[in-house]
Amino acid sequence: MKNSFLLLLFALLFLFPCAVEAQQDAPASSCIGCHSGMQGRLGEPVEQWQGSIHQENGISCSSCHGGDPTLFTMEAMSPEKGFLGVPSNEEIPEFCGSCHVGVLEDYIKSAHGQALGEGGPQCVICHGNHSVKTATLELINQESCTQCHEYGRAGEIKEALAETDQIILNLEDDIQTLHRIGIATDEMKGKIFSIRNQFHRLFHTVDVQKVRNETEDFQLRLQEVRTQVEEVRSELTDRKVIGAAATALLLLAAVLGWILRRTYKKDEEQGRVRKTKEQVR
Amino acid sequence: MAINKKIIDYIDLRLGIRDLLQKNLTEYLLPRNINIWYSLGAATIALFAVQFITGIFLLIYYIPNTEQAFASVQAIMNEIPYGWLIRYLHAIGANVVVLVLLLHMLSALFMSAYKRPREFTWLFGFLIFMVTLGMCLTGYLLPWSQLSYWATTVATDTMNAVPLIGEPLLQVLRGGSAVGQYTLGRFFALHVMGLPLIFGLLVSAHLFCVRRIGVSRPPFGPDYRPWEPNDEFQHEEYPDGIPFFPNYTAEEVAVIAFFLALTTGITYFAPWIFLPSDAFTPADPFVTPEHIKPEWYFLASYQILKVFPNEFFGILVQGVIITFLLFLPWIDRTHERRPAKRPIFVALFVLGVVGFVGLTIWGHFS
């Protein structure tokens, strides 16, 4: 008993230093910590950001607004800590473009970008701000576009983008299905991510002819990914054929075993009846 | 053929293999009215053998390090020939083994096979079940996926509810305040060495008890009579019984093949049943997934903890249930085993099963 106690004590002493060494503190964001408890315009952004594409990808407040999210004092929002605050309308494209570099480049050259500051739209007019979702073709619609101009050209661009966009969506679904069963899809996902971003960047030129000219190249690159997906699918079909055979063989073994047991049971029953008859005689 | 016979004769002369097989197979007689539920023990052993073999293969490529664990499992799934099959058989087999073990225990419970003189058989069997759950819990963390990380975080968090020693206990279990490298190290050691060692000893003890006392007679049929108290050890024999081999072995083969078919069927056609999406995303301590649920066999326990306003009461209730079941043979001491003559017991049994299934479904949808 004493020995067991000593052994337990030794085990705990052995484990405790590791426990102390291994203590980790998860870094917390002071932006979310403070603003989530606030009301109105100071608190709303946190709620809107939850579930956004930025939140999904780990892009937090300081990624855009600057500051130091590890400080829990007002100093976190000081210019010395790189705090940028809320950008003006004219500053928004630069703000978003600090990450979306390519899109900014095309936007600046486009009619939209050229009209910035003179009533031209900037990023959040179409994409929203804190609750920003994955960009889809639905963003191009009569209601939004006709707020500034006629829908005609926007509609043409949407049509030119639609087929390729659908190919991208289908591939994303198929890749997600493969991911769901443990296939390594990072490479395929990466390719689609890159193609998708470059393709969506095209829209920001607001140039129908450019979209039409470059669509073929995008579709060829998407075909390469499609080939990869089909190769994996073909292997999965082969696996299923083998799986069906293995499962069927095991089920057959189960049925044969069961039939054999029934046969033995009949023999056992007959033997029992015979024995009873002999005892009666 | 002649060489084969010579080799067998050589071994038989030294170890008496033929005699051993004869006594344990053809001359080993089982009750005449033995039913299919008795074959679940053999099915459990067969399924554990699959776990053991696939586990060794996984051990070759798995790296128990938070930086590399997920990548090593991805490599097993995508780069190692048939690695995906080994991993799926291991992960899905674990679920099937728990299912079969549960059925085995429920059948023993319903037929009151735990009663005197088989108290130790039940005790070791129950401990095997607990160790199996321990192996499942520790194995769950090893792939270091989002599912592993957060399910383990939630499961180990319940330790905090234990008064006084809760926090130090949690620290020892996790090796720190949060689930991390030290937790992975601990769980890995327990999963591949500590728990299997205890499991092996418990299975040996359980099988020893089964063989030493003899298989219990199913409490059904007109010939069944309750056991008469005896002060001396007595091996229960069935001179008019059926041979274990080949008569009952055929039934065991059928049941084992059925459960292996179930395992391969799920492995090849529906692995997602037991592996949700988060199982394929690397662990990220800073991103909490929306819906983290434990495995199906822990859902009832998870729901009990949620139902009680105080987590401590949830743990206490479960502790009481486990202790009650563990020592049931010493609590329920009547000699009657026939379910038809034990209406209160049967009612409690049904209530328990319905409660477990109900809480599991509730836990799944809550």
C-alpha cells in the first residue's frame, strides 16, 4: 500500500514539471475583447465580422485597421502602434488593396476607379465591409448597378463571366467532396483559389472584351485541375469495386457460417431425439 | 504432406498440441441452448485484433508531434500504399468494436450472466469496456485535426468540474493549461502502450474467468433451473452440450464475418459516418469550429453534462451509474436469472437502454 502511494507520488512529481513547462497562453485580440462588449457603431463591426470570409481566413481587425491587438489599453489604438482607424471613401480602395493588390491595380484603371471621389463606387459599395462574404456573380445585379448607370454593360460582363464561374464553383464542390473523405486537396484548392482570384480580378477592369479574350486561358487552367480531380475520382471508383468485393466475400462467409450452424443445429436436434427414444426403449 | 505430419508430430510430442486442441475445441462442450449473443465475445476479440494490427502499421508512419502529426496522418492517407485503408479500418473499426462490446455487455446484463459465481468475469469485462473508451478518447487526439483538438479540449475540460482536485487533475492530464504537445505525448503513450497493456491483462483475466468457471447457461427454455448456492468452486460443465468446434465455431465465424463486413462496408462506402469534416482540417487552437460533438458513444455522457445546470452533478450522476454497474453482481444477489421472472429488472434494463439511446440522439441533435 505504502509502495503504491510512493509510486503514485513519483508519477505525479514526474508529470507536474511538464505541466508547468507546457503552460501556454492563447493570444487574445484586445479589439474583439473590448468592442464586443460595446453597443452601436463601436460594437456592431465585431458581430458583422463573425462568419465573414475574413474571419474564416483568420483576417482580424488589426489586419486592416492596424494597431496592436495584444495591448489591452487605449495605446493599442495609437498611431505609434500603427493604428489606421476608419478610412475615408477615397481611402478604401488602398485600404482593401493592401492585401488585394491585383484587384486594386485593375480597379484603379477601370471606369469605376477613375470615377473615385466623383461618385464612383469603391470596394464596400458592392462587397460590404465587416460582413464581407465570398464574392459571387450575384454581386452584379440590376438593383445595385442601376444605382449609378444602366445595367446593359454590367449584364454583358456577368454573362461573359458566368460559364467560367460555374466551372469554378463545380470544381470547388468536387474538391470539397474529396476533402471530406480524406484526400489531400490542398494543391488543387490552391490552384482553384489562385485561378478564381485572378478571374474575379478581371471583372474589376469592367472591360467586356478583356473578359472574353482571357476566358479561354482560364478555362484551360481549370481543365488541368478537372483532370486531377477526375484521376482521383477514378481511383476512388476502383477502391469501391475492391471494397464491394471484400464486403460481399465477408457477407458470403457470414451466410455460409450461419447455414453451417443451422445444419449442425439440425444434427444436434436429431441426436437429441434419437437419444430420448433410446432412453424410452 | 509427410513432412507436414512429421513437423506436427515433432511439436505434438513436446507440447501436446493435439491434446490441447481436442480438450479446448472438440471436447469443450457448451450449453445446448447457447444463442447467437454468446458469439459477441469472439467478435470483439476479432475486431480488437484488427485494431491491434492496423495500429502497428499506423505506428510506423505516425509522428506524435503537434507540428507533424496531422501531416503524417495526411501522408498515411494519401502517400503510403493502402495507408488510407489501414487508417480507415482503425478509425472505423474503433467505432464498430465499441458497438459490439456494448452489445456483448448488454446481452450479458439481460441474461444476468454477471451473477454468482461470475462476478469477476463481469468486473473484468466492465473494466475492459472502460479501458476501451479510454483508448478511443486518447486515439481521438492523435491525428491532431480540428476535431481531435477541440473534442479533447471539451472532454478534458469536464475535469475542471471535479471539486478540489479538478484543476491539478486537468493539468496532469493535459500537461499544461491548454491541449498541446504535452497532451499529445501523454495521449500517445497511453494509446499505444499504457492502455493496451492494461487491456491485455484485463482480457486475459476475463478469458481466464470464462474458461475456469465455464460458460453460463442461457436462462431460457423449459430445462433451465436457477443456480443452486455452492460453497466450493465448481466448473460448470455441460456433458450433454454441443462441441465448441465445429458446431458453435460456425456461429462465431458468421458473426465475426458479419461485423468485419460492416467495418469494410463503411470503410469503403461511407467513411464520413464516423469522420466529420473537421477530422480533415489541421488543429488550430485559435479557431473554434462551430459544431464540435464527441463520438457517438460519448454523446449520452455529453448530454447528461449539458442537462445538469452544474457540471459537477453531471459527473457525479455518471460516476454513480458507472459504480453501480461495476459492482452490480454484488448488489443484485438473487439467484434468479430468467428475464421472464424478473419484471423489475427487465423494466430497468429497457429504461436504461432507451435512456442511453435517447440521450445519444438528443446529444447528436442538440
